[in-house]
Amino acid sequence: MTQTSTPFLIRVYNAGANLIAPLAYRRVRKKLSSHGIDPKRCPERLGHPTQTRPEGPLIWFHAASVGETLSVLRLITHLGEIHPDYAFLITSGTATSAQIVAKRLPPRCQHQFAPLDSRKALHRFLDYWKPSAAVFVESELWPQMLQQTKARNIPLALVNARISERSFSRWQRFLTIAQFVLWHFDLIHTQDERTTQRLHQMGFSHAFTGQNLKSVSGPLPYDTEELTSVQVQIGDRPVWLASSTHPGEDEIMLETHQDLLRTHKDALLILVPRHPERATAIEALIKGKSLKHTRRSDGDGVAKDTQVYLADTLGETGLWYALSPLTCLCGSFTPVGGHNPYEPAYAGSAVLHGPLYANFAQTYADFDTHGGAVEVHDAAVLSTKLSTLLTDFTALKKLQDQSQAFAQKQEGMLDDLRATLSKALSLG
């Protein structure tokens, strides 16, 4: 597809974004500060660097939040292995992504908060970092960011793209704008065939289907001493994990655990909210169910009479996946769209999930077919399945093994994508 003139609505957007940038910055600065970010880092959102640019060529990766950021870390590691002269910069917009990625940065990689989509912020950012190539992740498509990057003849790639049914309908209504935005990319890698077909319909014949990058994110890190400590606290009690809960799902998990306690009186539920700031509200729900609990952010461990352990700390999800043989992956019992099932699978935790996983439709279908995950529809079915698996250790071990094997099968695609990106972005 050839370049077209800037659509009128894009020009209106650009003018508005430039005009309101000071107000937008005040809002994001307040939000970052409220989440514990050092105020000295907030100006990064205006394009002011807070780290020194390394010498030599640099590849810029831009992602939205935690999941998208973590999904490209192994890709960056692999690129670094075959391009030892390159440095890497990863940008994102949320405090949580910055806090988590800081502990997992690949070699020769730095993190900065992404500049606002305003002319001055982007000029500062691009003038300082001077990327040799840029890789955008999933749907983080800011018009001025793309325009200014392309205007400097910086090769651009979009990886792990996904277009939902709702987004596709909206893009069809504004096809000229969609085509203008996506025209900037020299390569478009999608995470499913449906997205590829939709991009082809819009005229992007160079879009191709690859594996979901989240499938090769590998196991989440954890502190081995902490794992041993918590294992000692739990002993031989049956344990299950409810991971990444959202509003409306905590109630389902607690109801399930109440049912499970009728057959497994010493069972332990480890409950990990997707957003730890919800922990106080969840604690009230636990108390309302008359369940005995302890809370990790208070420094509490798992006591002998703890029925629910509220794991409300940031960056420890890998610990809970490594600890628990069974994970109920939430974001799938309310219309959130599901979460990444590969993370528990890599750790060897069998996966149970709800029916609402539109964001990972193909992944969950393949996962269930492979035998590593089981779909359940409500608390009653979940409780029955948990009770069965926590009694039948042979069946549980089989499910764990199939879950881990499914995740490990995805590894080969990194080599293919690394080679494709290197060629498309003219990496030396």
C-alpha cells in the first residue's frame, strides 16, 4: 500500500493532542506519582530522558502495559544474541509495567516512560534516543508517534497485532484513517489468522500470521528462597491459585473455596488480584464469607488456620505459579477477555478458566484441545473440578504435564520472528 495524505481527522487529532499536552501531562504525572514512581522520572512522558543513551545502534520497542511489555522481553534477548552491537530501549505508559520490567530487563536494555503523543515530546524523545528501528506491540498505535518516527526514515514493525470484532467494525467505518495509521509499518506480524485476514481486507497484503508472542514469554521469575519458605508454611495442604481476579470474580473464587472446604477441610486458596490496589475491598469480601485469611502486603505468612491467602503484592505472580499445581486463571468469568495462559503453563501449573476469553480465543481453543487446560462455567463446576483433581493426583499430574508441554512447544517461533524482524528492519 502506498502513502496517502494525512486524513482530516488525523490532522484535527494532532492539533488537539499538541494543544492539551500540558493538561495531559499533569494528569499522568499525578497518576504515576500516586503509584510510587519517582517524580524525577515523570518528565520522561514529555520526552526528557533520565538515562544515558548508549553508543551505537539502538532498537526501540514500544508497548502499552504489563502484558505487552513482558511479551517482548525474550524477543529482545534473542535479538541481542545475534546483534551484539545493538542496544535496546523499551517504553510503556503505566507505573506497573515500569516496576515489573525493571526486574526483568534483558542485557543492554533500558526502560523509559513513553512520550505523550505530542509534537514537542516526541521531538525531544527522538532527537535524544535516535532509534535505528522501532517495534510497536499489539495495538499501541499513536498517530503522531508513528508519523514522526516514519518521517525520520526509521524502519517500523508492528508485532503481535490483534484486531477484535469490535475494533474491526470501527476501523471499517474509518477505513481511510486505519489505512493511514497502518501504512507506516514495514512489517505487520499478527497473533492469529483472523487478524491477518482482516488486515488483508484493508489492503495490507504483507501482514502475516505468527505465534502469539505471549506464548514464548517463558516462566515468570520468582525468589527461590521465598518459594521454599511458603512451601514450608503450607506443608502438605491441598492448594489452588486464583490468579488475576477482576471485580465480580473474587466472589466466584471465594464461593468456590467455601464449597471446596466441605470436602477438603484444610484446603488453601491463594488469591492474586489483577490490581493489588483492590486488596482492601477483597479483604472485606473474605471477611464477609467468614473465611480465615492473611494478607501478604501486611507481611503475613500462611498460618495453619489460613483458608485464604491474599497475595496482594506486585511482581510475585511467578512465585504463586511455581507454588501451585492448579491455577484458575481469571479475567475469564467476567467480560475482560482472558489473560495469558502460558505463564502458569510454563511453571507446570494446570490451568482452569472461565468461558469469556475473547482476547485469547485461538490460544485457549488450542490449549484445551491439547489437554492442558479445562474450561469451567461457574463456581459449582469449578468446585467440583478442583475437588476431583485435588483427590486424583494422577489426573492432576497428567494435566500439569500437558499444560507445561503445550507451552514449551511454542519456543521455536522466536527464531523465525527474530530472523524476519532483522530482515524487515535492515538490522546489520
